[in-house]
Amino acid sequence: MTTIGVPEDELERLRPHDVAHYLRSRGWQEAGRVRYSRRWERDWAGRARRLLLPMDTDLADFADRMADLVGALAELEARPPTAVVQDLRATGLDVQYIRTMPSTPSGTIPVQAGVLAVTSARDLLMAAACHTIEPRLVQPRRKPRAARDFVDSARFGPTVPGSYILSVQVPLPERDLQPSLFGDDPEPFARSVSRRMYRAVAAARTAAEDAMDADDSAPFADAVGQGVSADLCEALAGIGGHDGRGAGTAHAFSIDFAWSPRWQVPPMESVAPFSPRLVHVLRDGAQDLRRQEPEPGVTVIGRSTKLKRAAEYGPGEVTVEAVVLGVEGEVGPKRQIHVSLAEDEYTRATDAHAQGRTLQIEGDLARRGTYYELTRITAFDVL
């Protein structure tokens, strides 16, 4: 045990580059070399302060020199040396602190709710990673390899005092301390996912509030561009104790984000906690997003009831009262289906409408509230 109360082996595991990132993120500036160390300086409470950071981990007294640095930081920051060391070791990590608030004693959680929270935290990572690769209402069952590799690289860290809190650690790659001659290094995928997750969590909370006030799930679909998806909403609801089957009791939760200083992060506000009521709204929003996911390769047959386009020429929109053919050839009930057509197809649809002829169109069918929409048209015929 060293003089600051931190085991010597923990000090020996500190990485000089990570410590340098920590110092730079807190306003310290490198001011030259002193043999095997680098000198860092900054003004603190009106006084000039100086630290020496040992750069050679093979030095016989590396742990002692690092103890001096940690002790000085602990004194300046008015924190225990152990807390400083924990932050120095986490400089290569983006960390999400998931705080659950079940109605149990602080620091505990029902077993089933705990299992659900852990699996939902994993699903939250996966949803953010998939959406970073390709934004979708519902993520595919077979997840992209990059998303799977990202989730495999993440890990759960030590719990934090308070309500039952999970810490999810996202490792970031090393970054050269010297700036690139060609500008900033490109942001790593792991940081892009962390950013996407932050924006998506904040957007999902806002959408849940708006959906609850309007008694309409449309705000969730409007927030897809910000990272919201059915998968993300389900993961958040799971963290709040809602498993989608009505088992268990929903509880409040919050997610706080801590950013590695290795990569520049713009100021971001904290996301307000999710109440138990919002947990239920999230689950309902996820179900509605799943209903809106287009069904690919659908054939519809029917006659147009309305045609509209903005100008005399160009693409236009057609409303068709049509039946939907199933995979096995079965015929579903008639539906009002909106179709956006290119100029040539719209002209043919106009002629068919005047002649009372039937249209057969293939594409992806999605529900949009009280009507359906056919998108990604692959075939258009007049019967």
C-alpha cells in the first residue's frame, strides 16, 4: 500500500497517455519535459500549480511518482485518491450509468427486474449501434457484424452507491496525443454509438412526454431520425421494469453519460429521469413503431379513388382502394392505400382512373395511422 492509500499494483496499471488525456480535459497544459516525465501546469484558485507525469512505465519508482501525482490531484479536487485513480483508469471509456429506482432498499433490485435491466442494457447498446449503421423503425433480426462486435467489446463496470446502478463501459481506441497534420482524427465507431445513444435516449423521453400529452404515438415515428426505434424503446422500457408481458412493476430510471476525454465532446445536458408512467408509454410506442414497419414485397390490386400532384407534370400521389394479396395467394380486406408514383406511372394511373381500370402495384406496405402506404415500388401494371 502506498502513502496515498492506493495499492501499488493499481498505480502501476495506470497508462501515462490516459492520465495525460484526463489532465488535458480538466484544463492542464503540457509545459515541457523533465527527464522521464512531462510537466503539466495550470492556474488553480489563483495559484500556479505544477504536476509531473512519469511517462516510462518501466521506471523502478513509477508507482511512487504516480502516487505523488494522484495525491496532488486528490488534494486539489478535494476527492479521495481512490476516486481519482478510478477516473484515471476510465479515461479510455465512455460510460453510461443506468440508475434504476425500484421500490426496494437502496442498492438492491428484485432479481427478475435485475435480469431484465441487464439484458435491456445490452439491447440498448445494440439498438444504438444498429441505428448508427442504418436508421430504421425496427432493426433487423440479423444484426450487422459491426454492431455485434461493438456490443461484444462493451462491459459492465463496478456498481455505484445509491439506487441500483449499472455502469456500462464502452472502450475507445487509443488516440495519438499529437494532433494530426490533416485535422482531427475521424471519430471512432464506439464514440459515434455513444453519441447516438445519448441523442436517442433524450429524444425517446421527449417523444414519450409528447405522446402522453397528445394521446398519440406519432411523436415516436417523428423521432426516428434522432435514433429512436422500436428496439430502443423496448430496451428503455425493460430498464424500467416493463417486459412487454405485463409481469413485474414498472419503476423510474435515469441514464447519465460520462465521456472519455480522448475524443472531443460538445456540451450535453443531462437527460431527465423516466417516470413509471413514461415506461408504459415507451412500450406502447415501441409496439406502434413495429406496426408501422413496412411489410416487403406486397402486391395490391384495386382502383384509384383519388389522384393528386403539385404541378401539371411530374410525380404524384394516388389513393387506391385495394385488396392485399398474401404470400399464399389469399386476399385480404380492402384498404385505403396511398402510393407515390413517378411521372410515367402517375400518367398511366390517371388514364386507368378515367377508364375505370384496375391497378396492380408491388412494393413495401406500411401502416400510417388510419391508412396504409405503399413504398419502394417494384412493379406497376394496369389490368
